[in-house]
Amino acid sequence: MSRILVTNDDGVYASGLHAAARGVKSLGEVIVVAPSSQKSGVGRSISVFEPLRYAELSLNGQKAYAVTGTPTDSVIIGLFAIMKGKLPDLVISGINVGENISTDTVTTSGTIGAALEAASYDIPSIAISIQVVDQGDKFDMHHGAKHSFDVAAKVLERVAKKVLEAGMPRGVDVLNINVPAEASEDTEMVVTRLARKIFRTAVQERFDPRGRPYYWIDGELICCDAPGTDVQTVYQEEKISLTPLSLDSTSRIDEKEMKKLL
């Protein structure tokens, strides 16, 4: 029987995490290990200056483990403390509330960070997210049933089954899936590449009661890009985006060009 580790960055009580676990329950033994609280936007950060703890709990009958750390910490604790180094056949991170598309989010998302951590141990990994219309939804605790994960859970089950049967495509470490807000079971899934940006970054300056400035990092969404990118596919074409990711960030350029710098 296949063993599947499920994690996220929205926290162990998030509805999307429970939906992911239910979605792949028919494919094997499911082990849920996730942060004890909301940890969006922490990327692949790891706790090295403080100890970590985990607690076992039951979520609607599903055994789960809450880790006092980041999504990456949760993967590490899951693999080496809870599973005792008996690596799973697949790791799933999500279902995240809020799309993770473009290089902006791939390098900052805790959802993708967890999947990349698992992939670094040669474990096939899937990150999956749903688009939200209200960007503020990304920062809620996601305990309720505000969002539907039905379509995403079915997509996840289909892709996960294929990966367990045939493995990952050559050179691919993580499959990053993004499901549009209005997707249905008939919505087409297409293979995409990362767009360069999703936000026009801005900073808001405000002042506390003592007149001292403080700042909020803000950003306007960029909803259009070249055909074939994840941004264009999700926002404009309203199709499900499947983006293959690699741990190897080495630029593929002519070595002679690099030697000019030497």
C-alpha cells in the first residue's frame, strides 16, 4: 500500500488540508503533518534557532500531527520524527487557499516550500492551490467552509494516482497545480510555465500613535501574461494550470557568456 504524507501552510485545522487528505484517501495510507497555525508566505524557511514540538490530534476521524513550526519543519518532522525515516511514496502540500502562480509566489509560498523540501529527498511531490477572488482570503485561518475544494480534490486524486503509478516525468521534482475559482469537473488542465511576476510591488507608509512610520508591503495583481504561462492560464483562460518545477535553479546559458565575467 502506498504511503502519502499530506501537509500545507494554512495550518493543521484548515479545510483545504482536510480536503486533500480525503481526496487521496483511496490511494493509500494518509499521514497528515502540518503547522499548528497559519504559516503562509514563509517559503522554504526552516527553524534552526528554536526547538520544535508536535502534538497528535484527530480531525473528523483522521489522525493528524500539529507541528510548532513552518511547512518545511512539518515535512522534516513528519519524515524523520513521526515516520522515522521510512519515506512516503508521495507528498502533497495543500489544498492552499490562494493561487500560487508565477516566480513571485513559487519562491515565497510555504505550500510550495514544503513540496520542494520533500522533493529534496527524491520524494514525488505535488503542491495544489485554488484561486481566490478576494485576496484577503489568503490570510484567514481557513477553518470554515467558505471555499469549495471539491474540484481541486478530484484533480488532486487524478494526478496523484498517475504519479503513484508511473512516477514523475524526468527532470521534474514538484508538480504545481492551480485551480481557477470557477473551475468545474470539465475544466481543462494544461501544462504551463511560470510567469515572471504576479504582483506590482508597492509599499504603504502609515504612522503609529506616536507618529513613527511603519510599512505594509502591498501589490496590485498582474492578471495578464504571455500564452502558456500559469498567470494567463488561470486568470484569463480560466483553465487548471499544471506547472512542472525543478529544484535545480541553475541558469541554462552558454558557458562562454559566463566566462566573460571572469
